[in-house]
Amino acid sequence: MRALSSLRWKIALTTTLVCCTVAAALGIAVHNVVARQIVGEVRKDVERELEHALGHYEYGTAHGDVQAALDPPGLPGPLRDLVAHGRTGSMVGTYQGKPVMWGAAPADRQALAVWIPYDTTRARLQDLDTAILASSALAAGVVALAGVFLANRISRSLTTTAAVARRISAGDLDARVGFPADGDARDPHRYRDEVRDVAQALDSMAASLQARLEAEKRFTADVAHELRTPLTGSLAAAALLPEGRPKEMIEDRLRALHLLTEDLLEISRLDSGVERADLARVELGRAVRRAVAGSRLAAEVRVVRDAVVLTDRRRLDRILTNLLVNAHKHGRPPVEVTVEGPVVVIHDHGSGYPAELVEQGPRRFRTGDPGRGRGHGLGLTIAAGQAAVLDIALSFANAPDGGALTTLRLPVGRLAEGS
């Protein structure tokens, strides 16, 4: 049923249905016209025979070869009633079990009737109906095949376009449909292919989006690089200030700005795709315990089942530290870290992640409304970028009993490689 609901089959079935409807209408029209003509010829023959019979009856001569009789027993009732009212008529009936065309006229208050064989005419009409049905079936079949062919081309083009759109949505901005252009787009008489137009519009949108993102990446990297040197000098100059509260405040703000600059540089490197993981065999439970201890943040670590994985321990520490900082900054204690095989789950007991973050993932500098949910600045963005480098699936959710759940799933293939 799912296959029949696709656009390909909808177009094919609609085309076939329209063709069958048109063929049926034309077949009925042709049948009526030809049948009227054939039966009309037979009626003329029987009317001519009836005139001869009336002439012979009037002059009292023999009927000759004409099959005629007065009030024959097989004369149809409607025709007999017609003659009783003084009128002449003809109709199809039977005589001695065989189909005939009857003709009758009044003669001295009796019905003078003639009949001629009708079986040949009926056979001609049956042959006509057979020919119309065969032609209609052939036409419907040809049109159905043409409809399937055209629908298949349209469906393939739309499927390709949809697949490319999903790749772009997933972050692959190099994906393109790549349909060639159709002649000169400025020619108003040029054949229009709407599917091709949609595909080319998608390619144009992806190229424009990629150019804008590349410009943003370059801008972020340039700003971070330009800020790094003056910030380093400012920190050195602040160290020369006299001790006191003003010095502490200046150094605190400069350190925060310096950390932000370093985060921006890290994001720039992740965006450029130049980061490469230095893989090694790591006991996941021990690595998690060490990362939690190195963060100097309160968290309860529970190893349900340990596993040995291939990963970059430095990058894994970075991911876990950022997630713990986010849990403490936007959530509430206790913060629990659970290791079960290749899966690491961080659970805090705050207000949970915003629905937008759960659905779309982290976005840079988007902190949300602190009164209604938790925010996410660069920390979660860096964690997601480092996870992508390590091929770790990072997901965000809210626990049924409250709080945020962050899950890291290391790929099974790497487990097998490192075991």
C-alpha cells in the first residue's frame, strides 16, 4: 500500500484511469454510431420488403421471395399494438428461435408482417464491440506504460532532489542535485521543466547558504585571531597593576574574554574540518573518572559496565568537561555520570534542556530564558563539534523525573577495532 501511495504510482494510476474513461466514452460513442448505421441499413431492407409485401397483398398476387404473413404467431406484441393503431413499424425479435428484424403494417384491420434474418447483423455488432474493447485495452495499456515511464522520471528527479535536501539539512553543504540547465532561461518559449527548476533552485540556495556560512567562519576566525594578541598583552599589563579589587575584576574579565577567544578559535578549527583525532585504546570508565576529577566539579561517577574503545582521550576530556560545566552552570546538583558499555550519560537535576535544543541541537551564543529553561553558549557547540570528530553520537533529552540528560554513544565498529 505504501508503494501505491507514492507519486510515481499516483501519476500512473491517474493517467490510466483517465485513459480508460476516455476510451470507454469513445467506445460507446463509436458503438452507438456504427450500430445505428448497421441497424438502419437492416431497417431499410425490411421496410423495402414490407412495401413489396403490401403491393402484392393489394393486388392479390403472391409474395414471391418475400417472407410475409398476416398476423403471424411470432409477431412481437409491441409491434402488433403499433399496427392496431394504424401505424407501421419495425423491431428486432425472434422467429422460430432465430433472431430476425420484423416489419409490420396494417392491412384490412390485420397486421401484415415481414421478417428478414438478423443473425449476421448481430454477429457484425459483436465483432464491432470486440474490436472496440481490444482497441481500448491496447490504448489504455500504451498510455499506462507511457504514464509509468514519465511518472518514474519525475519521481526519480524528485527523489534525488529530496535526498540532496536531506543531506544539506544534515550539514553537507557540498551536496548538489547537479541537473544541467535547460537552454536559455530568458527565452519565454523555452520548454519549462518545473522539477528541474526546483532542483536548480535548491542548488542555488545551498551554494548561497554555503557561501554565507564560509564568510561567517572566516569572520569568526579572523576576529578570534585579531583578539588573541591584544588580550595576551592586556593580561600581561594587568599583572603589573597594584594589588586590590580593581585588579582582580580586570583580570577576571580579561580571562573570561581570553577563554571566549580560545573557544572561538577552536570552533573555527572544527568548522574548517582540519581537526584530526589521535586515536588510542582507552578504558572508558577510567577516562570518565579522570575527566570528572580534572574538571574539579562535583559529580557522581557510576560505572555499570566498562568498555575499551578507540578514541582521542584529550578530545573526550574536552567533551566531558564542557558537558559538566554546562550541567553545573544551567542545572542543579546532584550531577550523575553513568558509564554502561560504550554509552556515557550525564544527568543533572535542573529545569532540563529547552525544547529547541532537544530538537535542533546546540546553537552558538543562544542562551534562552533562564527563568524557563537552560541555555547553551559555546560549550555545547564545541562538545558537539569534538564529538563529530570522534564519530561519537551526542544527543540531548530531558529525564522523565526532571533534569537534563546528555548521552554519548561511541560507535560499535570502533569497539570491535579496539578490543
